[in-house]
Amino acid sequence: MFQKYLTYYFLLLILSILICSFILPFLFQKNIKFPQTSSDFIWPTPNYFTITSKYGPRKAPAGGASTFHSGIDIGAPEGSNILSICDGYISFTGFKGAGGYTIIVSAPPYQISYCHLNPEFEVSVTEFVYKGEKIAKVGPKYVKETSNNPYRDSTGNATNGATTGPHLHLTIRENNLAINPLQFFSNIIEQ
Ligand SMILES: [Zn+2]
């Protein structure tokens, strides 16, 4: 008698494990494509296509900004929507040095950084996002003073990283090495 129940319990246990490890993840998974190809990428700021600073060597425009520009700056007003250029998952949200408030999307072999964002993040780490999904808004020039933000302009007010005004800084890394983002958008942006 006892033996019979034990068999039932055992079967029930096996069934629960199967449901949890295979069936539930299958139901809730997002169909994300990896790896991506460059032709998959879309432009992050609808309606705004002006490159205010290109990728490569430059004179630093703001105190603390690098002389080698690791990405491109796209001129867009504060509050403009920023779309994910590809499928991926959020691997970082927070204040990140000269980039100010930053979101990083991982899409192996690429990592895409979106910088100088509105600090009220609308996505969180480990969340999956689709290409074209709104992930952030262009942030303000000035932000609340925090201990991890050393960036100030001549007024003495804390800035959103090393920035002279609202814009989106976009860095694309391939296997952790920054590359020129414009190579992915040659169809829409003249170089
Ligand atoms: Zn920049």
C-alpha cells in the first residue's frame, strides 16, 4: 500500500520538475535572435539623424570627455524616444562615468551602449528587448548630484556624464572592442 503511494509521489515529483524546467520556460521565452547581423540593426532615434560628433579621434568637447570618441553622438532633444537597434537583453542600467546614465544591451557578439539617458530607466537588467522596442528617453543635461558622478560644467552643476547638452551617445562594441556605429547605418546616414 505505502509502496504504491510512494510511486505516485515520485511520478508527481518528476512531472513537476519537467514542467518547471522545460514547459514554463518554453511558454514564457521571447524569440530573440542571436547572433545578429549588421543588416538587422535599426536607427535608435526616429526623426533625428544628425550626427553631432563622429566616431574616432577628436578634440574633447566637454571636461572629462575622451579625445577618442568611442561612438557617435546623435542630436536629439531631451525626452526623445530611444529604440533598441537590435534584439538583446539589458546587461547594465546605471550611471557609467563619462557616459552618464547608461543602458547596455547585450546582443552577442555585440554590446550596445546608450548614454546620457533619462535617469528614470524604463527597463531593467536581464530583461529582453526586441529591435525597435522603446528602451529609454534622451536625458537632460543636468542631473541630481550623486556621489558617483564627478562631472560638473562651468556652472558647477552636476551633468549627465561628460556632456554639453541633451543628445544620444551610441557605442557599439563587437566582442568588447568599440567599432564605428555608422558602418551599420550606411544606408541612412552619409559618412
Ligand atoms: Zn559621445
